[in-house]
Amino acid sequence: MITIDSRSSKPIYEQIIEKIKENIIKGILKPGDKLPSVRELASLITINPNTISKAYNELERMNAIEVIRGKGTFVAQNFKPTMDEERMKEIKEQMKNIIIEAHYIGVDKDTLIDLFNEIYSQL
Amino acid sequence: MITIDSRSSKPIYEQIIEKIKENIIKGILKPGDKLPSVRELASLITINPNTISKAYNELERMNAIEVIRGKGTFVAQNFKPTMDEERMKEIKEQMKNIIIEAHYIGVDKDTLIDLFNEIYSQL
Amino acid sequence: MITIDSRSSKPIYEQIIEKIKENIIKGILKPGDKLPSVRELASLITINPNTISKAYNELERMNAIEVIRGKGTFVAQNFKPTMDEERMKEIKEQMKNIIIEAHYIGVDKDTLIDLFNEIYSQL
Amino acid sequence: MITIDSRSSKPIYEQIIEKIKENIIKGILKPGDKLPSVRELASLITINPNTISKAYNELERMNAIEVIRGKGTFVAQNFKPTMDEERMKEIKEQMKNIIIEAHYIGVDKDTLIDLFNEIYSQL
DNA sequence: GTGGTCTAGACCACA
DNA sequence: GTGGTCTAGACCACA
């Protein structure tokens, strides 16, 4: 299930990307599974098809899904995580920012680790 | 010291906010310390003054700094972290996304915890 | 033998055309040889018959194969290459693009010539 | 200069990508040079801004150009060709197809090599 | 039926 | 002024 938070400042297409990735990691979407067509998903969540298309294209670039001409869109079979230095650096940066943000609302290290474990157990 | 990555997709004003917050948390900037004026900082890092101004305004809204008319801008004295549900939810969301991103480049939970501790030790 | 890469961005019908042309040039398919019927090939490589049909039609237009009603499809007897300005221009264009693409992944002229000779020796 | 062939089957945004890459390789566009803004180029070649935007975004993904928020688009400074197996395989494939196409219009190996050298000398 | 391309046009954040 | 996002809607190639 994909839900969009229209009040979020995060672009819709990014929300879709994250939700689908999440579903793949959780095993809700398995390799080879067919995703709803661009138009189907568009009408399901009442979003413009172009926006869905943009999300699908980015997911394909990341090798998370495969778009097959005239057939549809599928969860990728051969997903192999590739250690990417660029993105590792980004993750570090984001993590630092989370820690700083947390500090500013009074959340300390231990609470953050608890939160971390909690999220992991839900995946 | 504030360094800006102009190629980053992160807006410059957000980069400034983060860097200043980071310096406060690290103790490099202490309560009462005077920050460079908007124009000073602007010429220091060759950034449009409007951008610096936006960053300072947001930092003031967060009570991280205080702007005193005719005197200058200072690190806030009375900073008290306030548990904010809204932002706690955001942090959770961001953390989940980091975990998902990390998974996609083959970084597992333990490595992520190591990274987490490493970042904390540098603050 | 014809193998199809369903993940390729190249349309299936074009892949079929290329594979058949390649087999003719390599001499695996000789003038007068009978090609599998549309339905046969369709079930052989599990592709929609319409797609095979489209490929065969284009090959016939190029005079590479001949369709004889009620008899079947055959590699053309009287194949005479015809210098076609239009297509020569296309080939030039494609070659330029290959050179540019190669440059962008760090492949220089000599390596490209080696590659060129290698491919020729395999035909 | 960027010219679009509207009769070509090649998508407009791909034509733009190729033309810009070509100009970079030829040295007509140098690192740090400012590209026309999305709207400028759009009105110059009377193409919809969205299409220009798509081309620029792909070029950025390839590290050929850099888009700087609110400032404009520039030829990348730090272009480093990265040997990419995936794309090397594609180039091989394309080269094989050119050789096959050339054969079908009666162009032999030597003529193709001459053509190859000619194109290189014009870059 | 499937996704890909393109246009026209609006609104927005950022510098 | 700059690019980014999104909508609405058209047309097309492909399977």
C-alpha cells in the first residue's frame, strides 16, 4: 500500500520511491512481482501519471524495479547491493544531521539507539 | 568554520543552519558568542546575503541564536531542548529512510550502528 | 539461435531483426534457407507472434528475406547491397555517438579500433 | 549550437544530450562554462522547457554538467571518465550493429575505418 | 494495455 | 532569474 502525505515538503515522486523501496525490503513486494501500471497507481492514489512515471523511472535507474516495454513494471530479480562511496558519504551526512536535530529536541544517544532498533524490528 | 558545497542538492541556507548548529553542539560556538554579521559571513563564504539572512532567521525561530538590534547576532543563552512531537516524527521518518537507503547499498545494521557511534564520538 | 534480452531498452522486434541479419552475415543462415514460421519462432522464444511478424515484415522490406505465400519464409537469394545515402548518414551519426559515448567512459581511439577489429573477426 | 532534427525518430531530449556532450568533447563548451538556462534554450530552439529540463537532468546524472540551484547550469569541472562495464557492453553491441548495417548497404571494413578516422579528426 | 515523449502552463523554493 | 515539481492531456511505439 502506498500512501501520500500531501502536506509533506517531500516531493510526491520521492515519497512513492521510498514507499516502494520500503515494501521491497519488507518483503511485501517480492522479486518478479508486478507493480500496478502507471495509470493504475495514478488513479489509485489520485496522482498524475507523469509523477508515477517519474518515480518508476528513478526506481529503474536504481535497479530496484524493471520496466518491460508493453508488458509492465516488475520488482527486479537480480538486485545486488553495490557499495557506493558517493551515497555512503550522503548517508553519513544525513545521520549526522539526524543526531544534531535529535539533540535540539532533547533526544539523547540512548533514546536514538532505541528508536533505531525499533525501526529495524519493524522492517 | 563554515564550508558550503555548492554542488549539493541541499539548499545553501540549510547547509549553513546545519553547520552552525553543529558548531554549537560541538562547543565551538558557546552561548553568548557573537556570530559574524550577515554581510560579514556573506563575504567570507561568498554567498548571497539574502541566503545568510534566511539561515539566521530560521536559527532564531529555533531559539538557537538571538538577534539583538543594533548589537549583532549571538548564540542563545537559554537554550532548552523541547520535546517536539512533530519533529520527533520527522526524525523517525528520516531514520527509516536512512536504514532503507543503507540496505540498498549493502550496509547492514551493525555497520550502521558502528557509523552511528563514530559520528557521536566526533561531536 | 535467437536470444532476446527482455530487460533491454531495445525493442524485441529490433533485436530479432538484428539477430537474423547477424546470422545471415555470419553464414549461419544461407540464401534459400527456410526460416521458422512466425508461430514456430514465437513459441520457440516465447514472444508474441505479432512481434515476430513485425520483424519479418521489416526484414522483407529490406530484401533480407522473402516471404512466399503458402510456402514459408526464406533467406533472400538475390541480396545485393545498395548504397543508400539516407542510411549512410544514419550510420555516420551512430558512429559519432559511439565515439562520444566511448570517450565518456574513458575509452580512447586505439581501444575502439581494437574493439572494432575484434568484432569483425567474430563475424 | 544545438539543432534538432524533428524528423528523427530519436527523442528530442536525447538529441539535446548528444549535442551538448559533443560540444563538450570538441571543447566548444569548457568546464565551468554556463549553459543557457532551461527557458533560454527552450525558446532558442522552440522546444518545451520540460524537455530541456529532462536533458539537463540526465546530463547531470552522467556528471557531464552541474546544476546549481538558483544560479544556473554549468559544464562540470571534475569530469572523470569511469570505466563502466555495463556501458562498455552496450557500446560493443552498438558497434556490432553498425558493422552489420554497413554490410547491408555494401560498406566494407576499410571504408568503415576511413569513416571512423574522419569522424575522429572532426572532434 | 503498457510505458515513453512531449506540450502548455501553473506554482514554488532558492539565490 | 534559476531550476524543480506537478497537473492535464495528447500522441505514439510496443507487445
